[in-house]
Amino acid sequence: MTKEPKKPAKKTSAKQAPSKKTAAYDETVADAFIMEVDEEVKNDNLKAFWKKYGLFVTLCIALVLSATVSFETIKNWRENQFRTKTDAYIAANFGQSNADMIAALEKIAAGNNGIYSELARIQIADLLFNEGKTQDALT
């Protein structure tokens, strides 16, 4: 009997054409992996940026906040100063005799009260003129 050589069995290829489901799954896994790597790279870049410039950024924020608080504080202080000067000028013009008004206005005119000093001088001149003291009103 002669032995016939055996024909090798058909080998199934390891590289079979992927099915649509397998390809979609592989693509999804690859996308998820790429997104995770991308996220890690972004986190690393942010950490590197913060390590390099974090102190500078913090100081800039502190400087801006300090400047803003200082500006608002000075603005409120100036408003209070103007309000005080305005109240003093109004009080000097109401409910007093001419002599008392002149004394109060002279006090305002003598101080460093900005426009109120000039207004007080004009008001004093008007009061003196109305009293018939024209020469005193002109000085």
C-alpha cells in the first residue's frame, strides 16, 4: 500500500477581515485611548505652565486686587471729604443771622475747601453788599 501524502489541512488565517462590529469597537477604543493621552498631555502642560508662571500669575492677581481696593478706598474717602465740605457750606447759608453766616463763610473761605472757598468769598461779598458795606464787599 502506498501511502498517499496527507494534504495539509487548510489553515485559517489569523488575519481575517474584521467584521464591522469589531472595527467599530477597535475605533472606539483607539479614540478613547487618544483622548485619554491628549488629556494627560494637557494636564502635564498645565502643570508645567503653573510651575513656571504660577507665582507671577498669583502676584498679578494680588496686585490687581490691591489696586482696585486702594482705588475704591481713596474714591470713598474723597467723596466723604466733598460731602463734609458741602454740608459745612450749606449749614453756613441757612438759618442764621447775617453776622453768623459771614463768620461761618469766613471760616470756609480761610480753609482749603476748593470751590467752596471761592463760593464763600462771593457769598460774603454779597452779604456785605446787602448790608450796605460796599467797601468791605469789594475787598
